[in-house]
Amino acid sequence: MFAELDDRFGGDHARHSAVQYLSTEVTPLLRGQYSEQVGRALFSTVAEATLLAGWMSYDACRHGLAQRYFLQALRLAQDANDRRLAGSILSAMSHQATFLGRYTQAATLARAALMGISPVATPTLRAQFHVMEARALARTGDVRACEAALTAATKALESRNNDDEPEWISYFDEAELAAEAAHCFRDVNSARKAVAHAENAMSGTHVRSDFFATMVLADAHLRAGDVEEACRVALDALDLGEQLKSARCVSYLAEFRQDLAGVGDNKDVLIFTEQVREHRLWIASDDLVGA
């Protein structure tokens, strides 16, 4: 339920409730008595829930808190001997490190995730780890290494068998991979490739992910020089994100606004800014653009 709320309304929507539930209802269970088999299952489940709290805090840009939850989730996964989940937690930490501009750390965490669970990694997990490395490498401008990591991710995902994958990684599919690739190509200024991947990245079911992909598509059109289409797509993203309470969504919009400001006087930009000036997310991005 909390995962669905996070996906549909953003991390800041139900974060406090999720954390309170973990504290009051879940944590006391860890002090109980149980067999080794039940104990491992319990610790693994609590690790998964704690990872979600970390993602929600990260989405709210409460980064120190998110890192503490990620580390706590990692310890719980290790206690459960759940190596696959531990790898996914390292992948989440890589994702956050890229967002914070710590690209070398992000790439190292992604590689550690892959190497640490290599004997038990499923194809989807390998794809996720490779693409997290690609995201970090794109930000450093290492195009060749980024494209190599994306190729490895694509090959891994093509070999997956959904029956063998953990349920919690089921969201990572072709649309998710396309979204990550679109981020990468945008960041290395391959605008046309970014457009092509972003157009295949809409799940239609994951609201926040679709917002991110739509904003990347808008960014890519802008960098390709198609200002009118960039504004049209950004307007779609704002409509899509009407109910999202996500500081990360606001940061995506602020980055687009900064790029848009570089266009200068333009009819399409003037029309767009007039259309969106009262939008909640647009207003929320004012402070970030000003900074």
C-alpha cells in the first residue's frame, strides 16, 4: 500500500505514515522469538520496507535521512542473508549518489552491487546495476563506458525469466530501462537518442516515473532545438504531476526551466510560461531556479 502511494503521489505524500508504521508496528516484531527460517523471512521483509522508507525520504530530498534508512535496510538484508535485496539497496544508494552529484561514488556502488551478488544475481538485477553505473558515467561525460553499460543492461534484461525474479524488482522492465537510457543520452547531449528512448519510457501505470520520463523527453527536445515540442511535452508532464508531492519532481522541473531560460525571447516559451505560472509544481520550482 505504501509503495503504491509513493508511486502515485510521491515520497512526501505518505512518508510520515510509513515511517510511523515501521517504528510502532514493525520494529517490535524484530524483538520476538522465531525459528531461523521465519527470522530470515521477517528481516528480509523489514529490510524491504525500510528500503521503501529510504526511497520516500530520498524523493522528498531528505537525503541524510534517506541514507540512514538505506544503511539500516542493508544491515537488515545482511542479517536475513538476502544478498539480492542487499544488492538492490546498493543500487538505490548509487541512484541517490548520482542525484547528489557524487558520480564516482555512484559508479562504485553500482559495481559493488553487481560484484557483491554476482553468483545469485538475476538478469533483471544485473540490468538494474548496469544501468545505475551508466547513469553515473553519463554525468561524468564518459560516453563510451556509459554506452557499454547500457548495452550490458539491455542484454541482461533480454534474458530474464519473470518467474525467477523477486517480486520487488518486477517494476524494472523495458519501459524503465528506456527511461534510464533516456536520462543517460540526455546527460551526454545525444538529444535525438534521448528523445527516441524517452518516447518508449511511458509505463502508463507509474505516475512519478512517467513524470520523470516526460520531463527528460522535454529536456531532450529542448536540447535538440525543438522549443515548441519541448514546451508541449513539459506541459503534459505538469498535468501528469498535478498530485505529486516529490521534491525530485520539482528539481527536474527546475533544471528544465534553467535550460529554457537559455533560449531567450521566444514566442513558444512566453506562451508556455503563461500557461503554467499558476501550476503548483512550477511555483514550487521558483526557489530552486532562483538559487
